[in-house]
Amino acid sequence: MLVLTLCRKQLSADNSQLGWLWSTCRDCNAEAHRIAASQVSVVPGDGTFAP
């Protein structure tokens, strides 16, 4: 399948169960970490939110 990466490049990617194993460029990796760090997650069991 065709995908648009976080660094705005279009490429063909595997969409099977192992599809998440495709390689990541430095810019996409940095952006993925930035996005993950900015997400708010719920801490199970204590009813509080952690940034």
C-alpha cells in the first residue's frame, strides 16, 4: 500500500502483521518521538492523568 510518511515522502509499505517493521528515517523517527511525548495517557487504576 502507498503511505505518506511523517517527513512527507510517499512510499510503498507492507500492510501485513509485520508491516510495522519497515525502516524509519531519522526525521520520521524524531517526529514520531515528538508526537508520542506530547500525548496524554491515562494511568490505569489510579484515576489520574499523566502527560
